[in-house]
Amino acid sequence: MTSGTSSPLRVGLIGYGLAGSVFHGPLITATEGLVLDTVVTSDPERQAQARAEFPGVRCAAGAGELWARAGELDLVVIASPNRTHVALAETALRAGLPVVVDKPLAGTAAEARHLAALAEQQGVLLSVFQNRRWDNDFRTLQHLVAQGELGEVQRFESRFERWRPQLKGGWRESGDPAEIGGLLYDLGSHLVDQALVLFGPVQRVYAESDVRRPGARADDDTFLALTHTGGVRSHLYMSATAAQLGPRFRVLGSTAGWVKYGLDPQEAALREGRRPATEAEWGVEPRELWGTLGAGESPLTGGGHPVETLPGDYPAYYAAVAAALREGGPNPVTAAEAAAALDVLEAARRSAREGVTVSL
């Protein structure tokens, strides 16, 4: 990639389902220096949707049309079903194209490390879209931990819980291992990544994974207990069958704890068609949703004090990608980090299957 060039970096986006249409397309076009050149989808309705959302964008029915024009592109973003990630990323890298892959990067840590080695060999960027690092609540927690507001963190509870008793269908709920579906690799990819960012490597993994809903084939109610090498214990919950939702975060330290309910507002805003470029207070949360910091008291009875939630900042991911391509800045989420998270997810899958604690 040529540093210092003033022309926009041209992006090819593969996949225009939830990930492509709600997250990647809008965030790419909101980033200075990036232009969405081509959307790859074989669905005529999705092609029409892409053209309506992004006037002037090209549409292609298959990724082969991108590879034929590789010299005209500066970045490929892979937002297609999980089973396609590795093959598409490998093809793009071998074509000399920088790549962003939606999480999970691969089905196994070995595949992730293979892609990382290939990217290094080709001398191009390989980054993984972990947008939840820029959630408002996670950014706030990072700040509290860095400032020592909790003392020494001892226990980290993190939840992505939903009440979806009816199946939606599609590959994410498929029981076919090749699809890499289920909550462990979907929401678990986010939860494990956040735990590793906060508290570092994991030495032991215990998991419970269940298929609760009638007709379901993939895990829809899963729990992970991680022991970090630094001593912190992370308890991670992901569920589609939670009739009552727990706190998004409950973090307990030696001097204080922090409890936060609710979800970052950015996904809901993007789904509603709102865009970062047109909102002055993107990712800002109302005061009544702020988390509570304190010791020895319950936030439900007025204990502790509210802590202002930092704004969520999904646009920061693609801004960092653009800076990496133009200026040699740091990769915002590396394939090595994705592989470390996949080590944990693979251990969790084995733990749940065999009923054992797995050491890494």
C-alpha cells in the first residue's frame, strides 16, 4: 500500500447480510479515506439494497469478480458466512490484497495462525473485525481498570443474553460443524476477546454448553469460566434463552465493584439506518443507563455512584485500518489475537463435550 496517497482506498465487501449491511458497509463509508467500491452478493434484493444505500457502488454476484479486478482494489472485507472465511481470506491474501475478516476469523486457531503467517509472507494487512472492543461499556470498563478504580480485579462477569425462544433459522443455528454456528463462536468470540484484552492470557477453561430450544441444533445457552494467568477469573455467559437478563458487566475488585446493565446503542442505531457521520453524539448513552461503582452496596437499592459511560466508537476500527494501510499504523485487531481467542473457544468446546477443565 502506498503511504501518503491522497486518493481514497477502494474497498470490496464480500457479503451483504447482517454483518455487511448493518456494520461493514455503513462504517466503511463513514471512514475518511475509504470508499466502498464493490459489494459481493448473489441475492438480487440485497444488490438493490446496496445500491439504494450506497449510490454508485458496484455489485458482483461472486468473489471471482473481485479477484479479476484485484489491481483496482486496496482492501477486501469478508462479511460472508463463517464457513467461507478461511478460503476467501486465503485467496485475497494470495492476490496481494489487505484483508479484514469478520469474527470469527476461522473455525480453529491453527487456521487462524496459517492465515497470519500467509499475510506476513505476502506483506499485507490481515485484521479481524472485533467491533465490541469499541462498545461504550467496554471502553468505560477499560478506563476504570486502567485508573485503578476497582483496585485489583478479582472476578469479571460478562453477559450477552437474549430472550429468543423461537428459532430464526439460517446457518448461525445450524448443527453442522462446518457452518461454525452456535453462540460459542458467535457471541463467545466477542466475550472471550474482551476478557483477553482486559486480563491477558488464559491458563484454564471450563465450559457448559446446552441446546435448549425445541428444534435447535446448535448451542444456544453456554457458560465459560476462565482462569487468567494473572489470577483474574472471568465468567462469561451467552444465551438466547434468558427470560430475565442479567447485568452486561459485573466486575469485582479488591476496593470496589462496577455493575452495568443494557447494551451499547450503536448496533441498534445502525439497524435503524442512523449513521455516525450525521450524528453529533454517536454512541452516547443517557445518564439513567450509566453503570454504578461502589463497595458493599447494591445498585438496585441506590448504593454506589453512577459513572458516566464513555461514548461507543465503532468508527474507530476502520479509521485504524485506514491508518494502518496509509501510514503503517498498528493493526487494530491482529490475527494472532484472534488465534488466542480461538484457543479458548476450542478448549471450551472440548470442556463442554467431555465435562473436564482444559489447561492451555
